[in-house]
Amino acid sequence: IEALLTAAFAAIFLTVAHGARFRGFGASGFVIGLSYTAVLFIGGLFNPAVIIGSLLCGLVSGGGIIATVPSLLVYLVAPFIGAFVAAYAQPYLHDEWQVQ
């Protein structure tokens, strides 16, 4: 789910920040911030420092290293996968992004 949320946020960001239809759109920062807030409420972390800090706290409190390493890998790799999917999908979603 982390990769899907990252892909959705990156697609919104790329569309609003770089799309031809949104040039001069004064509320683009608001749209990007609102989408980021919505994704955070759904459950996306997006920040490897947050997950590393929470996993270290779990390790110190007795959570163990075996249970935390798969979670660390998911939260470190998934944002990159989501960003790649969003960047790769942009030419298919918008006509002005077509490669000539």
C-alpha cells in the first residue's frame, strides 16, 4: 500500500506542478499539501527517517530485530517503486507528456 500511496501522491504532484493545464493555477501548493495530508491520514509514511526511528524504538523496547527488518525494507523500497510507477505513467495519463 505504501507504493500505491506514493504513486498517487507523486502523480498528483507531477500533474499539478508540471502539467500544462495547471500553469498559473494559484492553489497548486494547496492541492499538493492537501493530497499529502490525505495520504498521511490513510497511512503512508513517505519518510524513511520516521520508519527507521520507530523501528529503532521498537528494537530498544524489546520488539526484536527479526520483526523489524522486513518492515524496514518495505518502507525503504516501496516509495521508490511508487515514484517510478508515477513517473512512468505520466506520458500515458497526459497528452502533453508524450515523448516525441
